[in-house]
Amino acid sequence: MAKKKREEKPKEYTRRQLSHFQKAQRRQRIIFISGISIIVAIVLIVMLGWYFTEYRPLHRTVVRVADSEFNTSFYIDTLVFYGQQNPDQTLEVLDVDIPNAIIENELMRLAAEPLGIIVDDEQVRETLKDNGQSASDAVVAIARTQQLETRLKDEYFGTTVPEAEDQVHILAMMAESEGLAIEARDKLINGENFSTIVDQYAQNIYSKYNEGDFGWQASSILEQELDSRIPMDWAFGAEPGDISSPLSDNESYKSVGYWLINVVGRPSDNSSSVQALYLSSNEQALEIKARLEAGESLATLADTYSQYTPSKEKHGELGILARADNTTTVVSAPFDAYVFDPATELGKWSDPISDTKFSTLAGYWLVKLVEKEDDRPLSDEDRQYLIDEAYNDWLTDLYLQYNPEIDISGLSGVLTWAIERAKKELGYT
């Protein structure tokens, strides 16, 4: 007969033992929950730190154009791209132009679409990948813009710029004064070569560069090269062989001016108390000198005629000027040579002193019309210039049109961070 198995009775705890056991269990649960809580807190802190220091700044909108928004990440990618393309420039320098680059890229996309000129971003992205290049949204936008510019010039502006325009072939130069322009005209009438006269009388940059011969030019291009409509308007109304009388121009600059200087005193060997005016021509300087010596107000004459900003702002009183040594330039070489020359007589106005460091406004054009032709074919170079000008004007108008809808205020506070982030991506730090 099998032995009956003895049944074990459950262990019984005393009330004190049970209380101790329950406390131990509660302690374990508290420790476990506390551990989990600490882990969760650490994770939350890390996540919050990442959110506030990485995710949120990167996804902050920094540039807005109409309904399009561009975040910091896009901005950094744009900065990195231009940093790679311009390794000789610091990111701080490049950064100045990045907002405009982003704005221009988007404006072009918005304005080209109604003209039927569209570049597919996905195709651009695939091309970039195939070439082993970055295909970030920023790089895609830059590549798209390059394609849009080419297509706009070829397919749109290339159809609006004519193949031919009325053109003139002129010889032109700007003299500093009416008297010198008359003198130059007399020499030209008497058979002297225009290029020789230019060397002696021209004070505008382009005429010095091309010896006064502007070749065949359409009006729009000629105006740009002359930086004035005055000689151009005369030429289109003249007949071949005509030579203009001196044509006054009070809005163009020339590369010469004339000082009138009065060294009032010398506080030290290397300093002088100076009154000065900077004037448009030798003729004008002689006239003003006579008026000063006749007792007219320096302040009134400086305010009216002087073309050196400190002289005008200080009513002709430049005050005490000092230089550390003879190699230091205070204003300009001709000015300094007179002002700091111990032999310069005190209290006396100088004769006119020529200076080419500072340009002056106003002069007189002398123009000879060589030939004129209606509807003359434009050269490829000139036509491309007009296409480029039409494109640039269109882009400028876009800025004006969309200006109320352009916002870069989001850049405030993140620029330094964005630059540092771009430096890391470029391996600068």
C-alpha cells in the first residue's frame, strides 16, 4: 500500500513578519518606479534639449516670400553650397547675400510659371544625384534657378529684344569746363585727330579708355556707356559729320577736381589748420578764389560749390589736420603736399590744385557724329547685353512687386548659430 503523501501547509507569517514583508515589497516598487521615472526624466531632458537646440532652430522659418517659407535648415544648406563654391571667402561675408539669393530664387520660380517656363524639381533632383551632388531642397532651388535664368533669357526675353535698332557711330568726350570744350572743338574743326584731343581734354572714364570712339551703338547701350542721355540725344538728331557745340551736363561725373586751400596756421610740425573747397573745374576754382579774396563768405561758397563732403558739411572749415609721418595720406597726395609743406604761405588762398582722387559733378560734352543708320542689325554682344538688361529690370520689378510679402525677420537671433552650424558641415571647425 502506497504511502500517503503528506500535504504541506502554506507558510504562515506572524503579523509582524507580514508587515515587514509588505513594507519590503512597497520599497521595491518605489525603487522601481523611481528608477523608471529617472530614466524617463533623463530621456525627456535629452529630448527637450534636442528639440530646443536642434529641431526647433532648424525648423524655424527665417525667410518668407509670399506663401513660401524657408527654414533655418534650408538657410544653412544654402550657405554651405555657396561656401563650397567660394572657399576663399568667409561664411560671414557670404552670409550677407544668402537672404537675397533665397528670395531671388523663389521670386524667379513664382514669376516664370505664368510665362509658361517651369523647371521640374524632381528632374533637377535626379540630375544632381546622378552627378553625385547634394540634392537638398536648397541645392535643388539653386540649380532650378540657373535653368530658369537660361530659359527666361532664351525663350522669353530673347523674343522681346529686337534684332535691329536705330544706331549711331559717334566720337565723344567730356571736358571739365565750357572753355576747354570750345578749345577742343576748335582744334577738331581745324583737323586735329579726335584721339589726340581726347588725351588732352577728356575727363570721363570711357572716353579715356576707348579714345572717344564709341563705335556703332543703339541708344539704350550708348546711354549706359556714356552714363548720360545728353550726347546721345544730340547725336540722334544730328547729321553725319556734325560737331556739337559744348553740351552742358550737370548730372554726370568726371575724374578730376580742383582744390582751393587756405592754411590758416600750424599748431605743430605735422599738423595744419585748414580751410578748403573742392571744385568742379579750374575755371570755377579761379572764379571762386576771386570771390573769396573779395570778401565773400567762405561758408556760403562752400555750401554752394564744394564737392568734397567734409568741406561742404563743415562749411569750408576742415579744422586741424595732422599726419603721423610723411608717408601717411590724410586727404590726397596733392592736398597733403600743399597743406603740410612748410613753405606754404599762411592765411592765403592757393591757386587751383588739380586732384584726380575724387570725382566731381558736371562738365561739357563734345560730340562728333560719324555715321547714322536706321534699323541697323545689333551685334551678338549688344543684343545679349540688352537681353541681360531686360532680365535684370524684370527681376528688380519683381522685388518691388513682392516687397510687402517678403519677410526675413526670422533670421534675427539665429544667424550666428546658422553660420557656426554651416562651418561644422564644411569641416571648418
